[in-house]
Amino acid sequence: MSGTPQKIINQPDLITFYSKIGSGSFATVKRAVSNSLPFLASQSSAPSLNVNVVKLQECEEEFDEKRREAKFAFRSTDLGSWASFSSSRGGINTDTDPTTIQHWALVVHFPRGKKTYLFEAWKDESNGLLQPGRAEGVDYEIFEKAKYFGTIETCPSELLTKAKQVSTKQPGWSRYDVFFNNCQSWLREFLDLISPKLLQELYKEVSETETYLSYLAG
């Protein structure tokens, strides 16, 4: 992999896309996919695991400021495939298939102190907005089953602070939208704030998934 950082925000080539289907057709396409894949609404609009994920703005102050080794792992939840939506042939989805529709979560384990955390962003059903959150006291088995991709020195306090620094006001981020993979965009931006090297390590392990618009424009 080259030393040039990959783009952090997964934005489609809208000019190419609109030239293919026409700007007036976007709402129609989106409604068609939503109707054909109704399971996306339920599976992508809540935290991905049976853990107590607290909205970042409601997290209590974190007092653990001891910097130490932290291991980072990636967890994906397959929600379907753009290819299977567009073609009756379908196919098998994998973590490395860029056309797989996925929800992403980050699992962080501190061996010293034996603390495990999970960070993710999902759809807040009360307002439809992208809602990031954190779970603490996560079962270590969840980390073991996730895909490990890197280790750095940090602390729980720093992670919570940086998570809160990731803005959800960027274009295409305010409202949760599986079409733009903005739960994935939030996680990538979070990793880049923690350590750009970690983001590059993630890209080595996991292919960047496509949005539906970039899939059509490709």
C-alpha cells in the first residue's frame, strides 16, 4: 500500500451517477431499494450487538487517563448486497466484498486493566439522525471474534474525547443513510483522529465498501 492516505469519507461520484440515471430519478431509486430491502431499516437502525451502547452526548466523564497499549479490532455486520439487489443472480457477501452492505463497529481492548469498549454510529429512531455511541464493559469475547488490525498507546479518556470530536454535521452525515455508508464514514473519521496509521492498517485488512450510488456509477 502506498503512503498516500486513502479518502476518509466515502462519497460517490455524483456527476457520473446523475449522468447515468438523471437527478430526478434518485428519489425513485432510493424508494425502490428501501422497499426491496426492508430489513436494512431494522438491522442498521440500532446498535449492532447486545451491549449497552450509550449516546456519546450522554456518556459520563471518563477518568481513566492512563496511557497504555490498546488493541483495535473491526467488526462488520452484513446487511445485504448491492449486487444482489441489482441482479437476480445475487452472490455471497464477505468482509472483503466492496458491494456488501455493512454496518461497522470498532472494538478496543486494553490488556492492562482488562477493559474493552465498542464504538459505533447508528440511526436514532427518534429523529432519523446519525447517532454515535460507546459501550464500556464489553465482553472480551466480542473483541476476540472481531478482526484485529492494530495496536497503539492511548487511554479510554482520550478515545471518548476524540469520538466526541467527530462531527456529524458534514455533508451526507447528518441523517443516517445506508446509501452513503455514513456509519462507516464516522468510524473512519474517528480512527483518523486517533491515529492515521490505524486507519491505514484498517484499509489493509478491510476493503472500502461502496455506496449504492458509487456502485451504480462504477
